[in-house]
Amino acid sequence: MDLGIRGKRALVCASSRGLGRGCAEALAEAGVDLILNARTEGPLTETAQTLSDRYGVTIMPVAADITTSEGRAQVLEAAGSVDILVTNAGGPPPGVWQDWQRDQFIAALDANMLTPIALMQALLPSMMDNGWGRVVNITSQSVKAPIAALGLSNTARAGLTGFVAGTARQVAGKGVTINNLLPGIHDTDRATALDGTVATQQGITPQEARARRETTIPAGRYGTAREFGAACAFLCSQNAGFIVGQNILLDGGAINATL
């Protein structure tokens, strides 16, 4: 399918690996020029070179911490006006509700709610002026079904979801869509870390922890970054202009819900 976005420009956050890289690769394959952001320069530069060589698109890597005001300023200055924004940031660590303090909640809100909001506030006006734009926020399945051990993430991502619900309806008339992708368990470093935590708590190996979790997924496996990226690229395409303010699960059927 021709996504109709060849020659567009996209900013993709946390894109040196994992789901962010999957989104970046799918957009590059569709002919989109990219501004890639991550905190660590080495893996980011390597990803940029690999995707540029493979797909022949222009890619600008910007190593900065997008969750800080200084990092955002650096990225936004380098990016300028873009047609597509994909927000993404690593989730807060798991824990127990009694142990979380104000500073941990503030850090979670900064990374997983306030950062994507700030990026949208900076980039939506030019998209609206141009009459076309796409925003995809990578959130979590916990928005639909909260995960007790990930209460910091539950809190921050629910707040972002509320912001998107109202904002998406206000900008849609200008040709700009905002939607959220809610990943379940995918084969990424994040999943490996969570499996390691479970393994330690239960006295089993990480491989056993993964196998047990796979049995809870109707698809019988973890998702891949490539298929997640393909879903992101579709939401960024010319074909998705009537999808507004939605929260789309990619979880292999793990959440058993009608809506």
C-alpha cells in the first residue's frame, strides 16, 4: 500500500532501538525524511546511518534528553517544522504504591505526559497552518487495563490520554490527526527488563518468566517492533485522516475487552 507520505518530514523520539526504531524504520521505508532523537549518541548515529543507507531518505540524528526542557529545545531547533510527530519515552520503573514519592511521580509525569504535550504544543501550530499533520503517541496498554506494578506509568499515560482526547478534536478540522498507540508486550529491552524483575521476584529464570507471560497472550508470543512500526506508519499516512483521538491496542489480544 502506498501510504502517500513520501517526502514528508517526521520527528521520532526515543528511536535508536525498540518500538521507536520500529516506527522510524517503517516511516523511512515509506519515504519519509527523519529527525531521530535518543539520549545516547552512538546507537542513535548507527540507527540513522543504517536507515539512510537502506531506504535512501535524509536522516538527522539529534542526541538529547527529550524529557528535559534543554533537550527539547535542542531537538525542536534542529527539527524545525515537521509534518509528523511520534512521541515516545521509556516508562518509569515498576514498584509498589506505598513506596512512590512525589519526586517519582513528577519524573514520570515529566517523561510520559508533559514531554509529549510540550512537543505537540510546539509543533501542532505549523501543522495546522500547513493543513496537514500527524501525531502518534506511544503510550501503553495500561491505559486500557492498569498494571498494578506500573502505577507511575498508569498515572502519567492516563493524563496524556485525557489531553489527547480533547486536543485531537480541536485540530482535526485543520487536517491534523492525533492518535495513541498502546503497546502490550513486545520483544524489546523494556520487556526483557520487566521479565528480569519478575524472574527475581519469583525465583525463576528470565526465560521462564517470558514463557509464562506468553501463555497469557492469545497470540501466543510477544509483538515485534516491525509490526508495531507498520501500525504507526499507517496512522501517519494519507489513508488515516478520519482516525481521530483513538487509543489503539497492539497487545496480541491480551486485554479481554469488547471496547
